[in-house]
Amino acid sequence: MTEEGKLILEVAEEKMNKTIDFLNETLLSIRAGKASTNVLKGISVDYYGSQTPIDQVASVNIPDAKTILIQPWDRGMIGAIEKAIINANIGMTPSNNGEAIRLNVPVLTEERRKELVKQVRNEAESARVGLRSARRDAVDAFKKAQKNGMPEDEAKGGEEEAQKLIDKMGKKLDELVAKKEKEIMTV
């Protein structure tokens, strides 16, 4: 395969990997009934006039499977952190003892578990659309390259490689989703 063909496939693979990585990050933020610091990702607190992630103003630990412990480095931040968590509406109520904030992870109901599985499947479908888009871009690039002088058999081979790539990434996606669904449905 020529350099041009390799480049087209590299770009497609990079786009697909980014899609899978994004899905993985999204799935990490979906609460599965056990304590995880990922539920605090994306929650920022007003720290001296600038929005700062909680993990940059406090120590965040998991003392047991059902508790998240947040210990601010500056005790004056407790109220602001507590307010940010409440406003983020993550389904947990913070309790503070003046030195630290505890988040108790509630047990998920069967109904809530099913809703979370639906959410996971919706995120997976969005990722599949991203994978198909990357493949389509690669196929279009091979067709364009063929019009500009690339041999037909190389263009067809490139399209087949793009399909193999999406098949491989699809398996990776399915594994991620199955793992997350199992994690959610495990009581």
C-alpha cells in the first residue's frame, strides 16, 4: 500500500480510537452503585474567582465501597464544594462534619439500573455513529484518491482495511459496553 493509503487508514484509526476513548470516559462517569471518584468529574467549584475541579482543591478518597470522602485543603471551601455537588445533581447528598464531606452512594433500584443500562446503550450507539463516520471518511478518501491516480485494486483494498478497522473497533466498543452493563446490573 502506498503512503497515501497508509495515511488515510491512520487518520481513520485515530478518529476511531478517539471515539472509543470518549465512550470510555463517558461510561466511567455513569454511576454503577459503588463508590468511584469519577462521579465528581466535571464538577467545578468557585476557588478564588475561577472554576476549579474538585480534585484540585481537595483530596478525594474511597474509604469503602459505598462512601466517597472529600477533604478540602482549605476548610473554607467546604461550603462551596458541598453547594457544587448539590447543584451537579449526581444523585447523592453530601454530609459535612466541618472538616470533610462524605457522599454515601445509594443502592440502585432495579428500575434505576435499567435506566442506566439504556443510557449506556445510547452512548454506545452515538459512538457507533462516530465509528461509521470515520470509516465513511476513509472510504471517500480512497475513492477520491482513485480518481486522482491511485490504482483501483489499492483503493478497494484500502476500503476493505477500513471495514476491518471498524469491525475491530466495534468489538472493542461491545466489550466496553458489556463490561459496564455487567457492572451496573451486579448488585
